[in-house]
Amino acid sequence: MDYRSEMAQLRQELNEAGYRYYVLDDPTMSDYDYDHKLRRLEELEAFQNGLFYVQDPASRLAVMALAPEPGSRVLDMCAAPGGKSFAAAIQMKDQGEIWSCDLHPHKKTLIQKGAQRLGLTCIRPQTADGKVRRPEWEGAFDRVLVDAPCSGLGVIRKKPDIRFKDPEPLSGLPQVQSAILDNAAGYVKPGGVLVYSTCTILERENRAVTDAFLAAHPGHPTVALCYGFQMVEGLETDPHDMPVDDVLWQEVVG
């Protein structure tokens, strides 16, 4: 079944089930449908047959910044439940490798099941702690994504219970994020791409983390002297301006 027939089948089933959707106007994301009534989607035959998965458009932006290509070797440091890995695999036409990591074994299983449902064979689920340096991964990946664990304050719209979280444990998140980002930098091949993203609006988890990272990795003309990184683009979405979650992603190249 080709792409067009799959989309036609998906739209027909969504219509028959009473779901409302529209194709995003942004031409860079025109192949993504946005649904307004996300109830029992997992019960649809189209979902069970792997014709689609659910992802906020803002999450897709991080993968667009990563820009994986067919044949790339990609590391998704904090992958669960796997949406960004799935988007990257689709963009890569399921050619290459994506190491999709998470700290918890049950989340590795979740990623694996999602990849199997979508028929994606390039995803390699891993159980790994991003804060722990893996020497065997040094310089091994063309693209590295750090979708860092965060306070999640940019997604209150769909997770309103976040506002009742105990703030005390959240205060240590910048240290965790910085440790993961620092390790991730070592895993990027020379000339590769590293993307840091969060779904929070807190400065201390966004710009403060990336500014400290860039200060610790000043640009150099050759990678032989030091891993040098240069900020090439940063984007912060605002749910007041568009129907997406509030996320921040920043891209650095080695």
C-alpha cells in the first residue's frame, strides 16, 4: 500500500468514526493531520494496523531540526514513548539506525511495541541512563536528540495536573538536563547535529542549560582541538499563537 492510499484509508476511517481533523497549513508539515477529539483512537483499526500515530505538531519540529536522512545513525537519548523516534524513522524512510533509549525497561518495551505496530524496523530500543557516559558511543552518531526530562510546564493545556506537582524535585532538573546534554555532545560525529528540546517554559531548563553548554564548548576551527559547537537556530513555540504545545528546541552542530 502506498502513501496516498494509506492516507485515504485513514481519512475514511476517521470520518466514519466521527473524528474531526484538518491538514496543517504549514507546508513543511502538510503530511500531518491534527485531530481535535482524541478519544479511543487506539481502538480504530487504522491505528492498530499502524497507519498513524499521535504526535503534537510541536514535537515534530524537533525532528525537523534534527534533519535525519535515509541511512543516518541516530541516537534518541530520552525517547519514550517513542514519538520523535518514529517521526525520525519515517523521515529516514526506515533506512539506517535509530537507537531509542530510556532509563526504564518498561518504557523500552513501549517503544518496541510502537515501532512494531508502525512497521518500523530501523529502531533499536535501548535501556540506558543518559546521565551515565557511554564510552562506546563516542563519536558514533550522525544525529543526536536530547528530548530532556523536564517540568512539562509547556503542556499544561493537555496535562493540567502538572500544576500540582511538588516543585522541590523539579529544582534539580537543570543539573540532570546538563549532564545528559554534555554526554550527548560526545556521541556526535564531527559535522553531525545535536538537538536539545524540552516541553517547558522555564528559562532555567531551556536557555540557561543551552547557554551554559555553549559556554563550556566554545567554537574552535577544528574538532581535533575541542568539540566545538555553534548555535545555528532556536525556536520556542507558543500555544497562544498556534494550536501546539509550548516547546523549545535548539540545534547545535559539531
